[in-house]
Amino acid sequence: MKERVEKLIESLEKNNLDAIFLTKAPNVYYFSGASPLAGGYLLVTKAGPTLYVPELEYEMAKEESIVDVEKFKRMDELYEKLKGIEVLGVEGTISYSFIADLKEKAKIKEFKKIDDTIKELRIIKSREELEIIEKACEIADKAVMAAIEEVTEGKREREVAAKVEYLMKMNGAEKPAFDTIIASGYRSALPHGVASDKRIEKGDLVVIDLGALYNHYNSDITRTIVVGSPSDKQKEIYEIVLEAQKKAVEAAKPGMTAKELDSIARDIIKEYGYGEYFIHSLGHGVGLEIHEWPRISQYDETILKEGMVITIEPGIYIPKFGGVRIEDTIVITKSGAKRLTKTERELI
């Protein structure tokens, strides 16, 4: 983490900044090692970084942080610490009202977004980060296998979700990476079909999409199954999605763009006549956030590099019929892609 902070300090001169002020929890953790629940603010100047936390977070932050920690009782105390800074680097997610307070109470004259600098540092995962993400993926693999066993006729989607979320925690997860998706029957055509009270029926396609948050890092996996014997149509769309997913994973490598990778899967689905039913991007980056850089889409020209962790998740969603999605978390390596989620994909 010290190297990360050093690079952030180096960016001050490059961007003509007096200081950088981080408020977003994943960024605060990435550069300090601390994750205060009630909020923390990381101020980085040429003299070094300081983590400011509310008094009730102080003792825990001191244990976790690799940088100096100071406490405050009221926000006015924090504003006083920032006085004298004229040009401040901030994240694009900072609220307008916070900017207004920093102008008025801390007398900051100019603000510059530093999102590109943060992205450049966080988008490539270190060996230590990859080890943690691999563990998060192991937990997700166990959970998705349990979900497949739990999906039975008559059971409510929420019951399946509750069981697998419990299992993830018992296997070391802090919590689910996101609201678990168990989408059956017509609801499987909803890409974000979070588990509902719907009862699973015989013949339903069931999309199972889950992830584990482990030691601050996320994993993401999707599998689709059928309750009972699949119909010819269900088999058809499943095989198309499986082919698109496998070929995209096999093709992923350093040097290609995110758009090019998206096109590989998208073109396969189009060739089979289902292009209009693939309604989202092929994937996204995964790390401290479940959705981060790069976006594997037709709108992202990011060049893939060794150490990037992304998902590959093509899908076909036919309203009132059902949908299929198959997803793995992968890491880009020197020689191509390595699947970090390893549950069998040939399930129909």
C-alpha cells in the first residue's frame, strides 16, 4: 500500500494539485488500509497522507491504517485542517453539497477530478489482491453449487438466496457482493431479477447470479439451470450463450480492447439471430467494487492488460419466455485469461 500512496503523491505535481481528498470508501481503503464504517477522509499532500476519522472510529482506524490517523468530532474541525489548500483533487462521486461546504468553510478555490489517476492505479491488481479475489471466487463457487442443489420445484426464490448467502458467510465472506439473483421462469429474462417470493416451477429456467465479498474484494458468477428436462428452445439459447461465453474467455488477452472482446461474444449471438436479446455489456471489472473498470462493452476502448480482473457474462433474455446468462470472473494473464470461478458450465 505504501507504493500506492507514493504514486498518489507523485500525481500531485503531474496534475498541478496542492492536495488530494478522498471520500469514497473503496479508495480510502485502497490507499490507507482502513475501512471506517462511519466514514473517513484521506488527505494526501506532498508531506504525506493523513486519514481523518470520526472519534468513534479512531481506535479501529489506528489498528488498520498504514498512514497517520487523526480524529475529529465535528466537520468544522476537518474543514480547518484543509485551510490553506487552493487546488484540491477530488473524486467525481463527491457530492455538490460537500464541494459547496469545502469552498465556503475550507476556502478551497479550485477542484480537479482525479478519477483517471485512481483508475490507473486500481485497474491492475497486485499479486496480493489476486490472491484475495481468488478466495472470494472459491466462496462463490461453493455457493453457486449449493444454489443449484437448492433449486427445486415449489421452493421460493428467496429461500434459495437465504441459504446460499448463509453459506457464503459460513465460508468466510463478509457478506454477499450484491443482492443475490435467483430468477426463475419468466423472471429469468430480467437481468437484475433479485430473488423474490415467486415459487420455482417445473420447466423453469433459473438464473443464479451471486458473489462473495471477502476481505474487501468481490467475486461474481452466474449459472443457469432448468428444473426438470429442458425444452428444445431452452437448450438452443443455452448452447448459444455457452458458446459465446467460452469463446470470449478463450479470446481474452493483453493488447485487445474491451470493445473487441465484447464483439466476440456479441457477434456469435447475433449470428444465431438473437442479437436483440443480448441487452447489456459483456462484462465489467471486479475488485474493491463489484462494478469497476474496465467496462467490457461497445463503448470502452480500454486496452486489456495483465492483472486486470473482469467478468465475461453474455446473456439472452426473451420477455415472457425466460433468459440464460453464464458468467465467470477471470484475470488477464500474459498468455490469455484464467478463470477464477470454476463451477461447471455445461449444466443443460
